[in-house]
Amino acid sequence: MPLPNDVLAKLAGLSGYDLILEMDVVSRNHGIQLAQIESEIASYKAQATSQGTSGVADFQPVSYKEEVDLSQAQNVQAEPQYISNPENYRMKYNPSAEGKANQSQVNQAIICPHCSSPLGIPNIRPIKVTCPSCFNEAVFHN
């Protein structure tokens, strides 16, 4: 009695020690000798080659991502959620001179709409904010 195609496909995809172990399991489960299993695998591979398939679905990687149209996207939150006591939070992200200069302009604090981290911002609008915790960007107009 020949082996089922799914068993042959599995065996055809294995090699080395994994193949030997699986052939031993198949031999015991189906009551077939190893030589017969090897010949069935060989004929299965030959048949698959002549048909142009390997028995396993071909994977075709792509080097690009599909662009998504965001024109129909809706803002989850149109305006920032302000923090009432920003002095209670530590919002010193960047210790460089440029970072300290930017932090000196901070006079408001908001909650990141993605991860709820506190963000110190100046009162300039519109403002594009990149959260240092989750790296998501948000633009606020109010």
C-alpha cells in the first residue's frame, strides 16, 4: 500500500537526521520497510519535478510594501489631552545642548495619544511631536 501524498510531501521536505527519524516513525506506523519508503520518496520527488512543483507552496518575497491610502483615515483624537501639573513629570529627554534648548521652550505638557506617556511641548501650533517612548508621531493643530 503506497504512502499518502501528505506523508510523502513531509518526507520530501526533510533531510539528514530529521529524515531518518521521520522515516523510522513512518515505517513503524505504516508497516513499510525503509527501502520502500526511500523509493516512494524518490518517485514522489521525480513526479513533483516533472510537474514543476515541489509539493510545497512557493514563496515569492517582495522588496516593497504596498502603499496605503490614508486620505480616508480619521483622527482618533483631534486635539491633545493636556496635563494639568506638568512640573510633576520628568520630561527631560535629550541631554544635548540642542535638547536643552528645546526643553527650555516647553511650557505645556500633553499625554501621548498612543502610549499615554507625558510629553513636554511648546505652545506653537501646528506642532509635530515624536514620542520618545513609543516613537509615534502626531501632529496637533489646537
